[in-house]
Amino acid sequence: MDVMMPGMNGITATQLIHDRYQETQILALSMYTNPNLVVEILRAGARGFLTKDCAYDELTQAIREVATGHSYIGKNLRDGVSVLLIDSISGEPEELPENKLSDREVEVLKLIADGKTNKEAAAILNLSPNTIRCHRHSIMKKLNIKNAVELTKYAIQKGYIDNIS
């Protein structure tokens, strides 16, 4: 399963496949190395995750492991996933940036990432363009993102937008 695909993101596709065909073993591949993305697709039902630049030997090992019902996390991802896991069970995990976004900010993020202007997003959400600008500024500050390109990449990585034109 590729994590980022046109038409539907890999997390959504994995969830659908897992829900309908639970016997199917899913191995995710991505160019992204964000531990949160790894956890998201595993929660959706994937049994493994590798980066696309992994060695052929590691890919074949992962396929064998996942095909036999075991889990596999790529060697270059294990440290990040381990830190995320330890933080989540240590009592006081650091709040993830996306958990800091309000529901309205997520709506605005999706529209911005989908290429909507402030004016278009305002019309869709029945808000003023100035309110959209404020939400955009708040989102970028919370996520420590500097421009619309990074914002769009973030939205794609997190699965906030499904169809990439």
C-alpha cells in the first residue's frame, strides 16, 4: 500500500481494505518517515511500514513477515516509532501538533491544502476572508510551518486531503 495516492490516501484505503477483508495483510510503503504517519496507518490495519528507499533484502523480509501475520517496521523508522510509543505511555506525552488544531482549523487546513484561496474557503465555511487568514496564521504557528507549500505537504502526509490533482 502506498501511503500517498491520487484519489484516496493510503490510510483511508488501508482502513477500507482491513474492514472488508481482515485476512488481507497490508504492508505500507512511503517516502515519508514521520512516526505519527507510521502509527496512523498501523492503526488503520497495516501490519508493516517501510520507506521506499529501503534495501531489497529488507523489502523481501518485510513481505515475508507481514504475509505470515507478523508485523514489520523499517529499520530506519524504529527509533522514531519507539520514542513515540514511549512518550505515549510515559504518563505525560508531549501533545502532537495536530492535536492542537481546533475542528475549524482542520476544516480550514483541508481547504487551503486543496488549493482554495482565503476568499473561496471563506465562502465555503460561511466566514469572512479575514477570519480564514487568522485561522491560517494560527495553524501555521501551531504546526511551525512557514508557507502554503509546507502546509499542503503536511495535510497530504496526515491524510487530510484525499485527491491530489
